[in-house]
Amino acid sequence: MRVAILSPYALSVPGGVQEQVLGMSRELGARGHRVLVVAPDAHDTSSHDTPATLARFGRRLALPANGSRAPLTLSPRASRGAARALAAFAPDVVHLHEPGAPLLAWATLVAHPAPTVATFHRAGDGPAVTLTRPLLRRLARGIDLAVAVSEAAKRCADAAYGLDCEVLFNGIEMDRWVAFPRERHEAPTLLFLGRLEPRKGADTAIVAGDGPERARLEALAAHDPQITFVGRVSDDAKRSWLRRCAALLAPATGGESFGLVLLEALASETLVVASDIDGYREAVGPHATLAPPGDPRAWARAIATALAAEGPAGVAAGREHAGRWSMAALVDAYLERYERLGAGGGPARR
């Protein structure tokens, strides 16, 4: 099957949507499917460890969105380039991730003849959703199957765009998270791993990450020798840090539709202490210690509780839980739906 996957976000910037796009492309490619990934950032030349063909267009911008900064392109020329790449590839199915984000997917929703699957990742409303709602409600008529990555994302997409999304959770490439040796130290290492933005709540738990909040957070931690800012890390370094730490801290204040990094930590056999918010509760169930966002005292108690309760049975149960959302199982589910839409025998015109 020929599968085209569109990411509105540049693959050169780490993020949950980008992780899903690349993970799906790797799993589909390993099964012998032909995959084209279309994304912003014409200057990105990395292969991103995927066998897929990568087509990147436009200049990458960093635009405020949902308490974060989204690495998008707003270039109509990039959108036209993406449309030409899709036409040349002649996919059996087009899979759009976060189609509400401008701009690459919008022309595809209007014009491309192949069956179209759309996966919605965002949780929460905001000015961007309000502004694009009328346009996206019209464009959504071009979606053959709408999927959300969580109940929180479903509520957002259904309300904003008049859809009835099926829920298929994000996928984890399980084997990639135990490729590095497990390390333990007398003093436990607590890891915050993510973009340093207000929404991520890093000032509750001050660290591998980079972003607009880094200077302020480094100033907060300047007199504490136990706190280290590693900066932006590679995928390999990310996996290594998750194997080296005693616990991952995820203190986000909201706006998280699923919490992929929490499952990555569980897959790495690492404890998780996370904010008690919708997307995180849905992802980890009972396999993490939850604390109210923005409450450092409660977080200190939660961390102590998690470390005291650590044991092989709990760690194994956490990895087994993460395995329920393996990328292999997710791709199985999507392939079944692609075939149900008539993909696989050549592009089907709507």
C-alpha cells in the first residue's frame, strides 16, 4: 500500500505529533508499505531514522498555539509543493495529523482524491481553534475517517469541527526504549524531559529540554548544584536519560491530550510522577503517581511516595501497560481502517 502521511509540524523539532508520524512511517516501512512523509522545514535534511521518503517544504516558523510554540509553515508555496508531492506519489490513502493546524493539510482536504484519514491530537480550546472553526468545519467534509488520540482530544475535535471521532491512542515503539543499559545511582535522578514552555510546568519540577522558558528556569535554579539543564537532546540521548533516571516528572499544567512521554518512560521501565490532568490520567491509569499541577509541596510528597514504592513488580506492570499502546498494534488498527476505506488497490476517487 502507498501511504502519504502529513505532519503540520516540522520534524526537526521534537514533539508528540512528530513522534507519531515518524513512528508510523517506520512501522509501515518495516512491513513493506511505501510511505511518503510531508512536513514543513525545507532546510531539514535529516533522515530521522525512517525508511520513508521525506518531502519538506517552506520556512519553519514558531507560532504560539495551545500554550506552546508550534513549528509550522504558513507559506502557500509550501502548501502547493506538498500538493504536487502527493500527486506525484499517488497514494492509496492520505493520513493527516492535526489537520486543524495550518497550512499543509488544508489544500489536501479540498483537492486530493484518495481516501483521507485525519488524526486529531490537540486537547483544549483557544483562539486558534475559534478562528479556524468555520473554515475547518467546511474542510472536514473531505475527511473520510476522523480519529482522536484520546477522549480529551475527541472532545476538542468533535466540538470544534462537528465530528464524531473514533479514539485510537498514540503508539509506542517498545523496543526502542530498552536499547540502553539501566543505570541506578545512590542519589536518585529525577528527570523533566520536554520543551521548556509555561504549559509544561517545569518551574514546579526544575532537566533535558530547551525552549523560551530556559533562561528564566535556569535563573530559578542558579544556586542549586543538584539541578542540571542538559538542553535539547537527540532521540538516542532521550532514550538514554529515561533509562538512567529514577523517575520522570511530568508537571504540565494542562493542554495535554495524551502524554506520550509518560508511556515512553513506562516502556523504559522508569517510574512516572505526573500532573493529575485529563490526558495524563487517560494515558497511564494506575501506573503513575499523580499530583495536582502547580503545587510544589504536593509534588514533593508524590515523588517521595513513588520512590518509596518502587519495586520490580510495579516497573514490569508499567511496561506491560505501555505495551498495550505499541506502535505495531496502532498500525494494525490503522491498516484495517485504510482497507475499510478502500485503500490498497490504487487511489480511490471520492
